[in-house]
Amino acid sequence: MKIIRRKTKIIKIGGVAIGGNYPVAIQSMVKTKTSDVRATLKQIEELDRAGCEIVRLAVKDESDARTIKALRRKTRLPLVADIHFSWRLAMAAIDSGADKIRLNPGNIFKKNEIREIAAAAKQNRIPIRVGVNSGSVKGHQATASQRHESFADILVESALGYIKILEGFKFYDIAVSLKANNVLDTLEAYRKFSKICDYPLHLGVTATGLPFQGAIKSGIAIGALLLEGIGDTIRISLTDKPAEEVKAARAVLEALELRSFGPQIVSCPTCGRCEVDLVRAVKELENKIALDGKRYTVNGARPLKVALMGCVVNGPGEAREADAGIAFGKKEGLLFKKGKAAKKVSFSKCVDNLLSELEE
Amino acid sequence: MKIIRRKTKIIKIGGVAIGGNYPVAIQSMVKTKTSDVRATLKQIEELDRAGCEIVRLAVKDESDARTIKALRRKTRLPLVADIHFSWRLAMAAIDSGADKIRLNPGNIFKKNEIREIAAAAKQNRIPIRVGVNSGSVKGHQATASQRHESFADILVESALGYIKILEGFKFYDIAVSLKANNVLDTLEAYRKFSKICDYPLHLGVTATGLPFQGAIKSGIAIGALLLEGIGDTIRISLTDKPAEEVKAARAVLEALELRSFGPQIVSCPTCGRCEVDLVRAVKELENKIALDGKRYTVNGARPLKVALMGCVVNGPGEAREADAGIAFGKKEGLLFKKGKAAKKVSFSKCVDNLLSELEE
């Protein structure tokens, strides 16, 4: 089984292209007050180190908008200005060198205002994301239960209406998002939209809550869409530090084998059969790999696969399948190299043994 | 959009039925040495408190098998004996009162042995899970790259072959799992199998690694299958404490609205617009809800929805949609009750205010 990606239009956000056959890009959002240059820059750098490829900033006032100019000089990452309510802030952000503007059809909807923004974006050759969210979708006053039935349609209609306005001004440099606060509405909205329109899609679930539940919720929705070939860039919203959002986004793309960011670790959950502290060893392996920053790929392409398994049931099978793997028996483990049993290793040295095999 | 579940045969594991229209059941596995009664019982109790509905135990020797008798008297949860290599251990576990036996076609495959186990299981009216795992699938010696192409087929064939043997002995009280160590093979295997055969399916990905990545990987695979209506019981394997597996499984089922275990928390990721410490408030809310143990449902059915939002962009919309919600502006928040703005609340009292609304 392989994922066949939907063909979408290509747009460029600073140096990062999305759509077409470009890799699904990872984005996140800075959570500081944008005009606090020092704090914002620190968080942008954290995001960069974590593997974020596109950064969004809240533009709440003129001072936030002006700050983009200073930030633009200090980071290599594309900066997206998140605009709500005020078309003038969009103009100011474009003027400050934003690489993309996100507009919310729920709160900037006057045609003459959109015309001004589109003209400025066109002149500066930057795209606009039409970002529809369940919490701010316009013209929708029904009760919760009534809403639920056709809520996805409302999100899709809101986006399509806005796109029509932009296209009316001959503006086509567009990305689209349709975020509901739950998996089912989000899936339905993106599926419906992707059948109608080929602008690149920014995937996300809005207001997902705390990290663990939020990552699972986002993972399921974004994962299901990516499996169907839908999605050109993703953001996992978590009520947590932004670098955690990037970690989760990477995990989603790696799980689907759409991208790889390092060796793949295969380890068993352990059970009554396991006689070593496997959890500790796997954490040690993960930490060491994260610290040395090497990508461990086979000829720069497929990521290496490394297995750490607790017993003889699935251990030898998984370890043999991996590029390097250890299956533990009683205290001692058997190291496999490219499918062949190589040598016995003690538990205390297992991680270093695996790492030196990966180096080779 | 609503999930339409595939119709499967119904089987009973102790007091828990799976298949048909029964709720998707959550299971996990104890990680202690089973014969260590004290430690095993402690972990079973932790699993019970976390919401686990079926518990599996490794049966590695006669002493493990015998221990099931003592455990059976001390927990209400159904106990599944995980058997590998030795048909005699299966017999001993059945004799000790196991509520289900898991057999691995990769290591117990002699017809006469399977006949004995099936006869004993039938006499004791307990089901057998045919549990195929990528790490121990039989008769499969090809290299990794060759394997990958049709690996799902090999898992499916292994399960079907085993089922045929069991049915040959007129044994039909069967559940099936087909776990690969990656999302794509796992999906393909379950999809193919579910088109051929209607025994209830136990979903899982094997050897998924550490909690965060593992939960995302499992969430995507299990989530995608459940979305297609496939799956009657789930286990999320994590190299971590078993209660974490249950927490992740609950999050998956809640995200898909297949089951509910408490109020649904909607919260934004925060950004430069947010002027309160929302992360702290959401964590406090989550902790207090977990501690008081109430389910907060509307008439015992739909779970209550509670929103904590950081600013005026999506805040009022999400808070209005929730049964109770707060959208923050500058330091102060606006509390919504069933869609209507009710009163202003300070940040320090927001969680208690929300909880007392939920009580009502």
C-alpha cells in the first residue's frame, strides 16, 4: 500500500513550496506576543530546531505587524501573518514583509477590504490562506445540535465563497483550511472541499485540547486525510509549547511514511515475558539519536530501522527485519545486523551497540 | 458524518461481549511477571481504574498459568492468557479459568495441538484469538524489501489458514488480529481481511515504540480502520505503563465519537493574542474532572462539552457551541451557558466556575 497524493496547485511561502508533489510541510504558530521581539525570536528558533518549516504569528495590532520586518531579517523560516478583524493589519503585515497572510472569512469579509488585501498580496507575490474555523465561521447562528448535521458544508461554503471573491480580483495564490473542533466534521469538510477545488490544503483540527488527547485527535483526522492523499501542509494545534506541535506533526508524517526525520524505532510494549528494563533502553536510544542530530538514512533516502525487543516471541522477527536490532532473552540480547544474527550483547551496552551499528 | 460499523459475529470474553453492535472494547496487557501475584494484581487494578475492559497476561510457564486461578477470583475484569510456543500452557491456562486464549499462528501450528486447545476452549466456552504479528509470522523468510510489497497478504493468509484449521474442528468462537509494526501494512491487512471474513477484529499496531510517537502511530492506524467501520476491540501497544495504553485507547474512541468517558474539553493552542495562562487552566480543569470521577453527560448519553478559549477570534464561537465555555479577553473571561453569554469571570476562578456550571 502506498499513498497517492492528490494533485494540487503549487504556491510558495517564502522559500517553501507546497502543493503538487512537494513534501507535506510542517507548520506551527508562535505563542508569544509578536511585538515582544526577543521572546518571539526565541520561540521561532525553538521551532526551527524542532523541525518546523513555516511559522505563523498572531498580528493583533500595528506593533505586531511592524515587528515582522525585524523578525524577517533574523530567521530563515517563512513567516505567516495571522490576521483577524482588521484589513489594515493585513496591509501592514504585507508591508512589513510577511511571506503569507492568513485571513479568516468569519471576520474580514467586506469585498472592498478583500480587494485591497488581494492587490497588496499580488504586488508582493505572497499567497493568502483562506482559513475557516468552526469557532468563527460566519452567518451561522443555529443551535449546536442543528449545526452538527451540516456543519462541514458550512465550512466548505464559507471557503468557496471567499475564494470566489479573491478569484473575482484575479487572485489565485491561495491555500485553504477548514478546521472544525472534532475529527468527523474536519474529515467531512476537507473531503468535500478536495473534490471541488484544487488549491493546496492546510490541514488541522482546531481547539484540540491538551497534548496527549490533542495529538491523538489531530493525528487521526490529519492521518486519515493524508492516507486519502489530501493535504499539502499540516499544523497540529496543541494547548502546549509549539515545539511539541512540531514533534507531533513529524510523528504523523513519519507514521505514514510520507517523510522521514531520523531512524525509525521499533520496540515492543513489554509484558510478563520481558526480563530487562526495555522502556529505559528505548528512551536512552531515542535521546541519544535526538542529541547527535544525525539522520541515519540508507543512501540519504530510506531511514534506518532499529529494533529493541523484549523477548523471543516477536523479538527475533522484528530485529531481523530491522537494519539493526536486538531481541532480548534472559538478561542478554542477540544483535541482528541486516537480517543476520551477529553477536550477543549485554543489556547495559545494548544502546551503544545499536548506535555503532547504525553508524556503519 | 457518522461511522457505520461493519457487522461481525459476537463473542464473549468473560462478561464483555465484542462484535455486532457492542461498543468497541478497550484492552491492555499487564507487564509484570504473571506469577508475581501481588505485582500483577496491582497492575490489573490500575488498569481497571484507568478504564481497561479486558486484560491480557503473558503465560510463559506453568506457574503463570496456575496464577490465573488466583487472579480470576480477585478481579472483575476478563483475563486473556497470551500463549506462545507451548500448547500445554494453553491447556493449563484454560484449566485455570482464563476467559480467552490468544494463540500465535507463528509458534503454535501443529494440527493435533490446535485440536486439543480448541476442544478444551469449547468445553470451557471461551473464545480463541488468532493473533498474527509481523514479528512472528510463519513461513516467511524473504528479505525486508521483498516482504514489504505483500506483507499484508502474508498476515491475512496466516490468519485465514489458522481459522480454517479451527473451523475444521468445529470451533467458531474466534477473534482475529493482524498486527504489523507500521501503519500502512496494518491498514492493508485489516482492510483485506474484513472483506473476506466476519469474525470480530482486535485492532492494534505492534512494536510502536515510545508513548508519544506510538500513540500517534496507533491512533492513525486504528482511527483510520474504525472510521471505515472496522474493529471490535482495540489495544494500543506502548513501551510505557499499561494505564497509558488505556488513556490513549480512550482518546481514540472519544475522538471518533464512538464512546465517551467524560466531558469533552475544547481548548485553543493559544497564540500571541492570548493574555492568560490558558495551558495551566486547561490542565487544572482536566485534573479536577479526572479526580472527581463524574462522567458529566447530558441525560446519561452525550458527554458535556466544555470550552476554554484564549481570545476573541474563535473563543466566543467555541464557548457558545459548548454546554459551558469561557472565552478570554484581557485578563477577564466571558462565561457562556448553553449558547448564551451569562457573566464575566476572573481568570483565577474560571475552572471552578466552569465546573459548577457542569454540575448543574
